Amino acid sequence: MEGYGIGMALILAVWSYIAIVTTLGPGLWWGEALICGAVTGLLVGNVQVGLQIGATLTLMSLGMWTYGGATMPDFMTGAILGTAFGALKGGSGALEAGLAVAVPASILMTQLDVLGRAVTTVFIHGADRALERGDIKGITRWHLLGQIPWGLTRAIPVFLAVWLGAGPVQNFINVMPEWFMKGMTVTGMVLPALGFALLMNMLPIKKYWPFLVLGFLLFAYLKVPVTGIALAGVAIGTLYMSLKGAELNG
Amino acid sequence: MANVQEGPVTKTDVVRAMWRHIITLQWSWNYERMQALGWLWSMLPILTKVYKDPEHLKAAMRRNINFFNTNPQVGSPAIFGAAVAMEQQENPDVADSIKVGLMGPFAGIGDSVQAILFRPILAVFAAALAMNGSMGGPLLFVAAGIFWIALMPWQFWLGYNQGTNLVQEVAGGGRIQRLTEGATIMGLVVIGGFVPSIMAGLTTPLKFARTLTVQGKATEKVVELQGILDQILPYMIPLLMVGFAFWLIKSRKMSPVKILLILTVLSFITAALHIL
């Protein structure tokens, strides 16, 4: 496949803008890597690679959350760029090529997240001044335009990377040596370990580890499919709650 | 649904404030006062009706542009609803203390419900579907977004009608705690099953030749290491990887980005040496 034209770069930039602003409010979750991967995949004509890259990034992000406004790797932009460039490669190496773009892009983009959150400070000062003038329309304007730094810190990098980056990135992808491809394949399989570990760090493992072992043996020894494990989880969780409730009520 | 109180503020104003809050609270999120401007803009339909005098209005607006930050989807609508009711009753001190007093607890409840319980289970499930090429994966996330938004108006009216009672409801939350515990257990069972299923691809191709003597004749036999590992403990390599990452977080206190780099380097080395 050839590189992308300015049109596709613009469409993906607009999508990234919409995805981040609707994530801010009302909270549509469109900024999730899996949604961005799938949407980008649909737009560039390779849904499969979008789903795979979105899924890999999603698993890496399991324990991550923007607690109190903290910055985390920008898997949204990573998924968009990774899917776009993975689709350029196409074929069997698409996932590896896409991940080679998606993972570093997610990390580099944290700088722009910080920039967006900082620049918006200008807007609340503008609103302070409007308030002192009694200018309600001014307050409204500063607030509603506050989305612009947020949106542009995603849309501009996406636009430039897809429009100008296709050449250099594609050259790199075309000459990817065998060892690099293999390394990326293994990386893709190993990285979910980070997500699981971060998540376990947030949970009271010390107190409840037997439930973790229970889930493991359901899959590893009894070969229960994942839906079955989820159902078992619901049953066990509910049972525990009602037993505990009975204990409390005497 | 709602019993809107008497006074200059109409039901339309209250509903408008609610939707402003639900849709745009975070649009002007910034490091300095975080959700403050979104809070003020959402409150304006109420404040402009209650305070006719421009100076009184300014004073009320200054109060409402103070620092605010909490979970925007779980908690914030309820806090805002309670504050709207208080502002409407010209009870500014109570409105402010509800806002300041509840943002912390609700951020704690909301973030653990969404980030520790809801999202990981959904994410692992959706990722598993997507890995198999199903659009069901991303659609699950779309449904999740709609689900949480659908709960927001309900929270708003709960806060609006409960007012100060909301504070007691949250403070004496034995029921909420038990619910969290049950959900944690469900999460752990699911994660325990998902670690091996998601990471099943991590196997070693290592083989080694062994010379066996069968009936006096020496024969070469190729033994696959993976087969031996499976007999000891199935999915041993995925478990070791998760254990290693967990150890880096817990004992070495490393940041996620650093661990990500370490795991990437480890993957490249083991791939180059044909270990994985």
C-alpha cells in the first residue's frame, strides 16, 4: 500500500480530536485504544490490524487510570498511529510494524498531554477576568473553548505523523530485519504482563489471593472458557457477599 | 423524578445545569483548578436566576470557580445535584461544604469502581474478543461509555433530592464497602483465568537432544522443554512474566514506563536467543 494523503491525515486528526473531547465529557470512552484501533482500522481499510493493536494496548493499560488528573501513556493516539502504519505494512507483519509505532508513540505523547493540561490554565485565568467584568458570555466562551488545547495536542501530532511520517516510517518498516520482527512479536505477547501486574498492585492480593488461584485453575486445568470464568466470578463474588452479610447480621 | 423547589429558578434551569455538568464538566480541565471552570459554567443557569444584583452574582461566581476535582462519571453528578439544591435555597455555605467535603470520598469510590473493578474486567474481555477478530470487543467499550452516562442523570437527581442527606449516605457506607468487596473477588477470579488465556502464546521453542539407552542400543531423542514445563505447571512462562513485572512494581517501586522498557528489552533479547 502507498502512503496516506492529506485527506486521510485530516480525517484521523479529526477523529482523535473527537475521541479525546468526548472522553473528557460526557465520558463516551471513545478514547479507548480498542475503539480507536477499530475506528482507524475501518477508515484505512484494515480492521483486523486495528483490533489486534487496540487489544494489545488495552491489555498493557489494565491497571492504568488518570488518578486525580495524572498523565498515563496515551494509548489512544498510539492506537491510531499504530493501526495506520500497521495497515500500510499489511500482511503478516502488520501487527509487529504497528506495535513498533504504537508503543513509542504512546509514551512520547505523554509530553503533549502535560502540555494540553498546562495550556488550559490560561483559559481559567481568562474566565477569572471575565467574571470580574460580569461578562457571562466571556466565561462561557473560555470554558467551551477549553477543549481546544486538549483536542489539538492530539490532532496535530496525528495529522503530521500520518501525512508526513508515512514516507520515513514506511521506509523503516520495509527494511525491518527479521530479528526486529521477532522481537516485536514477543514484546506484544509479553506486555500484557505489565497490565496484569499493575492491576494486581491495585487489588488486595494479600487478603484475597486464593480467588486468583481459583480463576487460574479454572482455565489452566479445567479448560473453562473465559465466559464461564466470568460467570464463576459473579457466582463466587455474590456468594461471598451474602455469607459476609449473614455473618454481620448475626 | 424531581421535586423542583419554589423560587425564581425553574425546572428548565435545573435541567440545563445538569446537562451542562454531564457533558462539559471537564472540557476546560487544567492543572491549576482542574474541573473548577466546568463547575462554574454548569452552575450559571442557577446563579444568574438567584442573584439579581451584579455584585452578589460576582461573589457567588467567585465561590464557584474554586478548585474542584472528582470522578466525573461516578460521583460528580450527585455532588453537583446536591450543590444545585443548596444554591437554589440561597444556602451558599452548605453548597460549598458539600462540594469540598464530597469530592475526595467520591473520587476514591468512583475511581476504584471504574479503574480497578469495572474497566479491567471489561477490558480483558473485550481484548480477548478483539484478538479473535471480533468487533464485539470495541463495541463493548462503546456500550460501557453509554452505560456510565446513563447513570449520570440518576445520580444528579439523587443528589438534588437528598441534598445534605447525601453526605450521611456516603459517610456510613457499609453497604457500598461490601459491594466493593464482592466485586473485587469477582475481578480476581476473572484475572486469574485471563492471565493464562491472554498470554497463552508465550511458549519456548527450546529443544534439547538426549541420548537414551534402550535395550542396549543408544538412541537420540529430542525433548521439548515446553512439554516438561507444562508438566510442572501449565502456563509457567506467562506466570513468571507477570510475577516479574509485579515484583518490579512492588519491591523495586518502578514506574510503568520503566517496566515497559525493561520488558521490551527482555523480549528482544529472549527472541534473539530463541528462548521465546
